[in-house]
Amino acid sequence: METGQESQGCVRDCLVCGSGYIMSFDRHSQCESCLGIEHANAALTPGVSCSHCARLPLALRQPRTIGPSRRSTPGQSP
């Protein structure tokens, strides 16, 4: 069992804010909102210093720089 609460098999709850979620393939201990935009931008620089970000494919790191509140969700227009 993962540390923290399991909301579903593919996501887990953020233990910092309690309202965000973390995808199962993401090894961060905080959700994207708690990590912040600075962390997301740093993940796009050469020689990424965060070992968790370094494991994520670039295609998954790039959308994080626009922030979760600005992304469209399925069924909604941006």
C-alpha cells in the first residue's frame, strides 16, 4: 500500500493540502498546486535537480507550467 490515502487505484491524495491529487506514476509527495509553478518551470531546465521530475517524460512536465487551474478538463473548452 502506498503512503497516504488512496482515492482510486491511479491517483492518491495530496497530504499537504488534502484537496489535490497525485497520479500514481508521479513520485512527488505533493500535488502540482502545492509544488508550485517555480518547481514546474525548474523541471524544464537542463539538468533537472528534482529526481521525481527527472523521471517524468517531458510531455508530462510541460503542461504543469500552465498550472492545473488553467488546463481544460475533458468535456470543457479551454
